[in-house]
Amino acid sequence: MSRKARRWIFHFFLCLGVLYLKIGGLSSVVALGASIICNKIPGLAPRQRIICQSRPDAIIVIGEGVQMGINECQFQFRHGRWNCSALAERTVFGKELKVGSKEAAFTYAIISAGVAHAVLEKGMRLECKCHGVSGSCTTKTCWTTLPMFRQLGYILKDKYNQAVHVEPVRASRNKRPTFLKVKKPHSYRKPMETELVYIERSPNYCEADPLTGSMGTQGRLCNKTAQQPNSCDLMCCGRGYNTHQYSRVWQCNCKFLWCCYVKCNTCSERTEMYTCK
């Protein structure tokens, strides 16, 4: 499948996710949209195009999977400069993350995982529970179930953190295909199929830029002390941060007194919150 076809399909799935949310799963409307869009996607094999047109019920599930992938992306990167927020904006369709970046690789992977999880058979696993006296397994009940999607999110986030920088190797002869290799001096190792790969380094995502899918970090919450991606030094990109102080009051140390009422103390706590300038 061509790169152009994959880009069409990516935006197709995103649009279907929004369409599904707006129409509440009306399959007739989705079927009409699928028929129109499927005919315009370049590079699909005839069988792929037929499946795309003839299974509006599957397309609805795909829409659910896309939304699942977007939600998980936003959870995994909630403490990072890039937090997937642009993926949920209704105005970014037709725009993409920086092609070849780690963020684009993760986005394709998590949305593909969401679609596969929503449709899925390969991820099904067998779970059993024993029944019997004193913990014995006189009888056993078994069923198949999907793993929690959050587990897949953590796995893909780890792969994002270990993403491999690659570069294309141009074939010297027309008969030999171009392939990707790890971008290191004197290295010709091909990346493994299970690795996330990227060609171009990521932007810093400090400033808002719809072309790169960046919402910027101005106004984002940050941690003043932690040396993590959400620390104020990293999150605010050197611009500094604002300090907000507020007090929280609640009933505490409550005791039941005979008879018959509850007496509580009033506790208060002064806390600070920090946001990027």
C-alpha cells in the first residue's frame, strides 16, 4: 500500500471517529460516507475497497477504535510538551504531525492498536476461575477476554521512548527495493518489525504550531520540583512559570459522640499550582 494511501486511510479513520460520535452510530449515514470516501482513497487493492464499502458496521467499530487510540494517546502524553491534544481538534483534519517524527510513529501505532483492539481476535486470551470448597478447583469456568487497552498504551509508550532513528537506503539497482536502516555510522542493521521508527527528529513543541500538531505549552500545569517531562524547567521551555496559591478547607478528624451526633474539626491546607508562561 502506498504512503499516500496510508495517509488517506489515517485521516479517513479519524474522520469516521468524529462522524460516529456526531451521529450516534447511524450505520446508514456511515455507509454513505464510507462509500464516497472509499472510492477516493488511492492505492487500495480491489478487495480492500470492497471491504471498506460493504461493511459499515465494521467502519463504526473502526471509529470507536480510533477514538480509543486518541484517548489513550492523550493519557500517555498528559505530562509531555506534546500531549496529543491536536488529534482531538475538529479543525486539524487534513493536517498531519511532522511526517517521519516519533510522534507520528506513535500516533499511527496507537490508532492502529485501537482499531485492532476494537475489532480484535489475536489479542483474545483465555481466563479461568476455579470453584470449590476451601479454594479447591472442583470445577473451573473459562472464557476469552481482551487485555486492557491501557496495557497496550504503556507498551507503545515504552516503544516510543526507545524509538529507533532510521534512514532510507537507496537501491543502486532498480530491481532492488529501498529499505530502512538504523541511522548510525557504519551500521546496516535493519529495524525490527516490533520497533517504532522515525526519520526526522521531533520539534520541541514549545510554541503553538498547527503544522506540527503542537498546541504549545503556555498555560500547561507543571511540577516545580520533579525532574520529569512535566517539570516546569522542561515543560515551560525556559519561559518561566506563574505561581497560583489557593486554600482548601474540609471537615476532618470526625468522631461519633454518644448520643447521637458527629463532631468534626475544620482543617485547611494552603497549596500552590504552577502554570507555564
